[in-house]
Amino acid sequence: MTVSAHAEPERQIRTEFEPYLALLPFLASLMGSRTEIVLHDTSDLSRSIIAVENGEMSGRSVGGPATDLVLKILQNRDYLERDYLTNYLAQSQTGGYFRSSTFFVRDDAGQVIGMLCLNVDDGPLHEARQLLESITRTTGLLKSSGQAPDAPPAVSAAASSSSTEVAERLSLSVDELTRDNVARTVSRLGVDGSRMTPDEKVQAVRELDSAGIFLMKGAVSHAAVELHVSEPTVYRYLKLARGQR
């Protein structure tokens, strides 16, 4: 099945995705323009997005790559213990925050073949709440009722999330996804790649592997650049890291 309205032109869509393709415009109509809805086919992570509604929220479009969270889920096989994740914090490349949820799409054998993701921009709702609290403070309504307002959310655009820690980054390209994740891992270790010891570089590769980054084509070359080593050396570190688990 080829769906020109929501899918990449000339890209063959698996029949298992047909019900979800029909569901996307319904969800977009129901949830409104502040909810981005994305359907991923995990058979090709470099261009996993096969359908999207309200993609302007994150800047993503059909043919875009999987996110870092999708890679981590696949690498750690989280889908074996649950069918979905809800109310976690995601961030777009433009800095916007979303309250996000992901449903695992399975085939008849129960294997995960894709993911249906909803990203909700709660910013206006919480701005309105803060405005209302400000007004009630001014008029003394809160004082007369003896109630105190809740503390403002740490991240207003995702205050309904169970955590204010970003769990997913909505990357626009494969290069961006791999480069940013490699750079963050190196930064988290606190040592520039050029000054890392071999053991520290193995640790960096281990963390990247646990995050599923090496499931993405081109990740090894980005890791080699950030760690100031050759690609064969990254493969050697990867073998060492997996052997030490």
C-alpha cells in the first residue's frame, strides 16, 4: 500500500500499518493543532517516519529518522515488558517541550514493527493557569479561601509529565541525531574526546551502545570524530564494551 497523503511517495507501506495510517488524521482532529502525531516504521531507523500530522510543531516530516528514545527502547527491548510509555518529556531541536507518549505497534507474531507517538504542547494551558493564579493572588481569593497555589512547574510546557528530565529529543536528521548523542555522552564524561584515555573511550562507546546509537547508520563515523579515533578503533572499543557486560 502506498499512501501519498501521509506516506513517502513510492514507499511501500506494510499492511500492518494501514489501521494506524487511517487513525492519524482522526487523532489530529480530536487532539487539535497542538498535538503532533507521528508513526514510525522501525525497519529503517534512518527514515522511520512514515506518517505525521502537525509535524510543524517539531519541524519533522515523513522520511525523518527515529528519535534517541526509539533507539533506546529497541536496544534495551523495553517493549517486552510493556505495550506503551506515557507522559514523558520530549524536546524539539528548536527548544520546545512536549508531554509525549508512545504506543508500540506489533505484527501478528507480537514483534514490534513500529511506534505511534503523540507529542502534546501544554504550554498555553499552563500559561493560562499561571495567569489565573496571578489574578487570584491579586484579588485575594486564594487568601480568603485559605488555599495556597501549587508551585509553578519546573518546565511549563510539560508540567503534566511525570518527570522534568528530557527523555526524548526529536531530531530532524540522522546526522543531527548521532552527532548530538555522541557529543552529549562525551560531555557527560567530563573529558574532551582528544584527552580521553582508552578506558574512558571504551566507557563512552559502552554508553552509546546502551542508548542504541549504533543501530543508526553513520553513528560509528560520528563517534570516531568525537573520540578522535579511527572507525576500526570504534568497532574494537564496541567489541570490548560488549564483552565487559
